[in-house]
Amino acid sequence: MRPVGRHSVDFKRAGFLLDPTVYMRNSIDALAIAIALLLAAPAARAQDATINDQDQTARSKAIEYSEGYETRAKIHKYASAATLPLLGTEVWLGQHLYNDPNSHTSSVRGAHIAVGTAITGLFAVNSVTGVWNLWEGRGDPSHRTLRLVHGILMLGADAGFVAAYGTGPSGHDLVNFDSNKSTHRTVVFTTMGVATASYLMMLIAK
């Protein structure tokens, strides 16, 4: 009798949840969200342009921002440059762990957690500086809709990363390890899709 394929036996023994249908559906959902948000950017920008034209003549004086606003804006801008590199690195590390049957003991978990912590710090800094400046600039009609949509989406991404942390698989619960890592992966991909689309939306609009 011809032996069964080696890879099939290994995957079955490891209890992998490698359902290609689920994988494809999750990827398509995340991609659809990103595309929809990116397509919304021109509309938001056009609406802002209309509002600018209407409000430009109505304002008796220009909006003046504090020095703190400018400082926070610079911090927000320079910190945002690390968004895509960190997200890309985390995706690579996470996918490596997802495909590893011994991921609960892999040394890559340390790097995965370290990069995830860096992403948490980045989004914490940008959330504080972004919301603070959004509030201070609430009276400025320039790109108001775009800034508001961007802020709401990034706060949603913050909530998504908190959920991702909560759904992270634990080596102490090996019975549900594969199920938990599948849920964790879905939450992370969806959250990263929203964060990336929101970041690119502001980048393209400017």
C-alpha cells in the first residue's frame, strides 16, 4: 500500500485549522473593507473642498493653532511613518506562527509579542495626539470630514487591537489553542485592514 502524504499526516496530527474557505473569506472581507474606505477618501475630500469654499468667505479671521497643536501634529506625522512597517512585520511573524504546528513553544512568539507591543505604543501615542488636535481644530472647516472619518476609524482600530490582545492564544490552553489562534488572526487582519485604509486615506488625500 502506498503511504499517505507526509504533510497531510503532520497537519492532521497537529490539529491544524487550515480551512482554505475560511482563510479566503477572511482575506476577502479585510480587503473589501480596505477598498471601501479608500474609495471613500475622494468623496470626503470633495465634500471638504465644498465646505472650504463655503466657509472661507464666512470666516472673519483665520484659525490660529497653539504651539502644542503643532508639536502634537509633528509627533503624529513622524510616528505614523512606522505604521506600515510595523503592521507588515507583525503580519509576517503572525503568519509564521499560524503555520507552525509548534507555535505555542516557538521562539518567534517573543518577537511577535514585542512588535505587537510596539504597535500598541504607536497607536496609543497617535490616538492621544490625534484626538487632542481633532478637538482643538474642531472649528476649522478645512478637511473636517476627512479628519473626523480618519479619527473614528483609528479609534475603531484601537478597539480592534484590544480585542486582538484578548483573543490571543495561550500556551496554557492547548485544547482551544488552534481555535483561539484562528479567531485571533481574523480579528487582527480585520483591524489591520481598517488601520491601513485609514492611514492611506489621509496620505492620499493630502
